[in-house]
Amino acid sequence: MTKRGGRPVQHRTWVVGECWRCDRIGVPVLWLGPVQTDLGTGPFQACEPCILRLEAKVYAYAEQRDTA
């Protein structure tokens, strides 16, 4: 997991855990930041396939904003 989308991944530590997006357990995940709800906060972490989907959404959002 050194490249995503043809570019190097920033130096962050992958750990084995639970993906908070697809609920898979025992997979390599990255901590993406805290998530906050009315009930409290928790560590938002995701597996590589979910991170790729999130990156695609962020990219599409940024592209849409740039053309507005």
C-alpha cells in the first residue's frame, strides 16, 4: 500500500482494524480523522478500497466547485 491512484501515499501508518465505512474487520485501515456525532466522537478509519471511493468523491466535489 505505497501507491494509490498512481501516486505515493502520504506517510501514514496502516493498522489492522475495522473499516468504519464498509464494516470489514481485520483489514489494513488508515485513520482519516475524528468523526463527531451527538453521541460523542470516534476514530474514523477506512480500508484502501473505501479510501479510493472517498478520494473520488472529494475529487468530484472539488471539480464541481471549480467549474461553478
